[in-house]
Amino acid sequence: MSHPKYPKLLEPLDLGFTTLKNRVLMGSMHTMLEEAPEGFERMAAYYGERARGQVGLIVTGGISPNDLGHALPIGEAMDNIPYAAKHKQVTKAVHDEGGKICMQILHVGRYGYTEKNVSASDTKAPISPFPARALTEEEIEFTIESYAHSAAMAQYANYDGVEIMGSEGYLINQFIAAKTNKRTDGWGGSYQNRIKFPIEIVRRTRERVGENFIIIYRLSMLDLVEGGSTWDEVVELAKEIEKVGATIINTGIGWHEARVPTIGTVVPRGGFAWVTKRMMGEVKIPLIATNRINTPEIAEKVLNDGCADMVSMARPFLADPEFVIKAMEDRGDEINTCIACNQACLDHTFTMQVCSCLVNARACHETKLNYEPTTQKKKIAVVGAGPAGLASSTLSAMRGHEVHLFEAEGEIGGQFNMAKVIPGKEDYAETIRYFNRQIELTGVNLKLNTRVTSEELLRQDFDEVILCTGVTPRKVEFPGSDDSRVLDYAQVLYHNATVGERVAIIGAGGIGFDMAEFLAHQGESPSQDVSLYMKEWGVDMDYTKGGSLAESPLPEPSAREIYLLKRSKGKHGKKLGKTTGWIHRSSLSMKKVNMIGSVVYDKFDDQGLHIQVGEEKRVLAVDNVIVCAGQEPLRDLKDDLENANVKVHLIGGANEASELDAKRAINEASYLAASI
Ligand code: NAP
Ligand code: SF4
């Protein structure tokens, strides 16, 4: 019988020789556990937990087929029995939970951060400092053989199949695109020659592994780079790949060097499903849609709209291993939703740290962080219901403690209430929804509109107090800074202060950037509207030329004239996330936000904001100045409580306001709750 709410999503998928229990693929993500000490044990726990959560099929992070295909100078290739044997720990953990798992074979080609980079031709990727040398014809033969051998090794390790990574600008894409394949031998020149490389890989892999083994081919359906494939070429390749034995085709969107954000929080939910939809009917094997699908509702809609046969989600399974089972049991409101921030996952991978998840600190730390039932029930007060207070209170209550959560405002969420109004950050509201539900489920005693005093806390005789009182916006001092037209960010984002048409923002950190984004937009946010988003970022949905890029991005004009100011020298947004900073910078540049550095603030008066930039004095004729100059911690209660010998824990912004950060706040809260 089909599921009443998600009939398509939870429908089994018959692949002939095997059946997937539903239409949900946990997409590939390199977590750096692959290289970590005790990595296999940790991966077994990580994937096993997702299998227990009933996901239909898992794909591992990418593993190189040989030593020339690594992304980093470290890493092992799936080319030998001893290494394959280690993977049996992972496959066993998944199979023990009744799940299925494929290993992704990924050769990064010129995207490596190593001096060994190879590619179709001698080229250098704009995102790697290391040039690549062209593979010789012999080496091409060897590489194809490595893919097939690697698949055989995966089969030996008891994987249910492999995914051959043919998109995102990696080696296979580098062979397919004329811009990176300048060969004059049989592997270059015409499109038919250039696609021989992936076709041979799939053909020989199928020959090697036999019929009853899943081969997913990740096909670059939208390159988003100049000189990328045309739609007809993509379809031709899909048909060839089907012919030579792929079981499923997964969708790849955009090379890593593309100028269009494809997975960031600014991308509309399900925003690229239209690409997979174009391919429906061109091949008979199942197709998978990807990118920014993060709730069961969106996933169901993608399937219901006929965009694909299956959906892939990667980051949502870091955020919540029980995504599928919660949907199955009609507990969708309990899902901890991925907010696409990249802060603890991709930003970690790109800085060579083990991944985690901003909203779920246990992700990839399943063997290290566990919330066991307490044997010693305590009465705990948590003060402040921002991210730190929400995580510490609900997790402590889940362990069996009696928890009282005090919040001065009339709602929970703290700084997330400001984040959720920024265009492109609407998903932050999901985290608040999740915690509201957790408060109900775990029985946290929530008291809103309560600015609790130390006397009250002492009177109630708590065993321990967790202070998550957060921060207050930092004030700046110059003549006129006390004018009512000089506002702080909370007045604008939380208290809806009216802002004029010409604005100067003081401080270009994360919140200064967010503020500029907020003020630049009016009406519909492009992150809510797929066509508007594609137009703004220059994606041609009609696919008139290869790569599907429009002549240029066509952003809506900014709603205001905006100056984003900072005192320090250098590029704006240098400290923003590795994988998201460029998006914020591009977005504001497209909106023609004036970014000025090396600024000295002189005064504010009826003429506007008087500044100095080097030797030059300027007056910015603005109606308002908005101060986004960081925060000061709020920890008023600490001394009184400690003087009365109460055990106090200070976490989140109240502990350390500089680099105020929800990732750190939730992480600190989670480890504290596990140990209290
Ligand atoms: P922030 O990153 O510390 O930036 C505040 C900026 O204000 C500083 O970089 C500083 O720049 C300037 N400033 C500091 N004191 C000042 C003073 N007395 N007078 C004038 N300017 C002053 O703080 P934030 O923007 O509030 O962000 C806080 C945290 O929130 C971030 O670290 C991040 O973790 C998180 N967040 C991130 C994002 C994102 O990544 N998109 C978005 C929102 C929040 P100068 O010295 O150069 O002037
Ligand atoms: Fe999603 Fe952010 Fe968690 Fe990554 S860190 S999985 S983007 S919520």
C-alpha cells in the first residue's frame, strides 16, 4: 500500500536484479573520514546509522581508481585487495541494517591539489594551483582499466554497486568538453571521440562486474561553463551510457569552477530538477534528480512533477540520519533540516577537517558523541533559547534531565530569527521549527518572555545552569553615532526598523554581507523562484548553447544604493566560508553594492556619513547608517551564580562573542549535553 503523504518517494524501485526500498539516494559526500584515523570504524558507524534510517541507497564519498586520481596528496586508491578488505567494515554495517551501498569512483583529473595532476590535455583548472599534464594514450588505457578494476575491488568489498563520477568538472568531464580536451588522437577532436572515454569506462566496468551489480553513472546534464556540452550532446551520451550497461543515471549540475551557485543556500529548493526532467523519456533506465532537495515535501514534488524516478540528497543526511524513517512514520516535522550553509560540511572538506554538520554535531562523529540516558537526573536551567540554548536544553532533556529553558523574547531562535529573513536563508526557519518540536518531544519546560534573574535561578535551586545568553550588537562611537538614523542590525532584521533608499553599512563581516543582501532585495527573493534565480545568475533554461549559460547574468537592480564599509584593508568577505564567500561577493557585486575598505569613520550628520579613505575625505549622502560591527557577549548572570557556588557553563556567543558562530554554539552545546 502506498504511503498517504509521500507515495512516490517511499515507493520501491525495481532494478530487475535487486529492489531499492524507496526512491531516496544518499548522495556522495567526501567527509574526510576516508583519511581520518579509525576512519573505517567511523565510516561504518556513520553509514550504518543512515542505513538504519531506511535510506534506499547510499553512495560513498569519492574514492580514486588509481594513484593519479586523488584530490589531495594523501589518500588511498581502490586498486588492491588489502584496501578493499578494509571497506568490508563499511558494507557490513550497512547490510546489517538492511541497507544498500555503492562506492563512488572518482578521478579528479586537473582538480587535484597535487603536483601529480593529470587530465585530457595540458591545462590548469582555475580552482587548483597545480597545472595538469595530458595523459598518454597508454595511460588512458590504464585509467579505463583502473575504473573497471576498482569496481571489481568494490564488488570484492561487498558493495552493491558503484557510481562512476562523470560530472562536476572532474576527469571524465575534462575528456568530454572541448575546452579541456584538445587532443588530436582518437580520444579528442569530435564529440564522439571525446565521449569514448566515459563510454569505455562504463562498458568495461559492466563487463568486469557482471549483470547483478548496480552501476550509477553521474552524468553532467548542465555544465554551466563556456564550451560545455549542448543538450543534444548530453542526450547522446546518456543513450550511449545506457547502451553499455549503466543501471541508473544520476544528475550532475555545474562544474566546480562554474560561476553559478548550484548547492548554496541561495539556490531555490529543488531548483535544478527541471534539468533532469528534460532527460525523462530519453532513456529507459531510472534517472535521479539532485541539488537543494532537503525536505520530503520537495522530494515528493520533484517525483510527482515527473522530474525524475529518484531523488538524491547528500547534506540532508548529515543533518538527520533518520530523514527517511521520519517521513515514513509521518514525523516529518521532526526532521532536522539541512540549511545548505556548508559551514561544517564542505567548508571542512576544503580545509581538510573531518566533516560535521552545523545543525547536527554528531554527523561523522557517531563513535565519539552520543547522548546516553543519564543515570543521575539533574535539575538544569538553560538561559537563552538561541542555537546554543536550544541544542543544550533539548539534548539534556532527551538524556533524562529536568530542563527549564528561559528566553527573554516571545519566541525561540535567537540570532536565527535574524538569519531567516535574509534572502536565501529562509531555511534557517526550519531549524527553529525543528527545535520547537524537540522542546515538545523532550519535555523541556520553556518559559518565554522571561528575563530570568540570578535571584530567581538561585531560588529554584538548580543543580547546574547553562548560560546561553548570547550577544548584543557592538556599538560604535563617533560624532553623530547616537543619531536615531544610525541603527544596529538587530533593529533592522528583528525589529523591522524602516530604512531609507541610501544606506551605509559599517562592518563587512558575515552580518554586514547579510545586511547588504537584505537591503538590496525587494519583493520576491530569487531563492524562492527558480526562473528568477536562473535569470539573475545567467543560466539559460532553454539551453541555446553548450554549457547552458546565458550571455550574462541579469540581476534585478538593487532596491537601494548601498555602501558596505570596513576599516581593514584587502578584499571584502575574506573571512566568509570557503565555499560560500564567493557567492556572497558575486551577488553583491551584481547588485552594484559599493564595497569600500580602509575606511575611517569621522561623523554622521544631515549631509550623511563622513569618512576618510586613505588621504581622501568623502561624504556618503545616506539616509541611514547600519552598524554591523560584531558583538559583545552577554553574561550578566555568571558572577552572581558562581559566587553562590552554582555550577555554571558558559557556551555559544556568551562564551566567545568574536567569531560568534552557530556551528560552534551547537557543537559546544552538544558535547556539554552529552556529558552533563
Ligand atoms: P564579524 O565577522 O566579527 O564582523 C564585524 C566587522 O565589524 C569586523 O570584521 C570589523 O571589520 C568591524 N568592526 C568591529 N569592531 C568595530 C568597531 N568598533 N567599529 C567599526 N567597525 C568594527 O561579525 P559579524 O558580521 O557580526 O558576524 C559574526 C559571525 O556570524 C561571523 O563570524 C559568522 O560566523 C557568523 N555569520 C556568518 C555569516 C556568513 O558567513 N554569511 C553570516 C552571518 C553571520 P573592520 O575591522 O574591517 O572594520
Ligand atoms: Fe547542511 Fe549546513 Fe549541515 Fe552542511 S553544515 S549538512 S550545509 S546544515
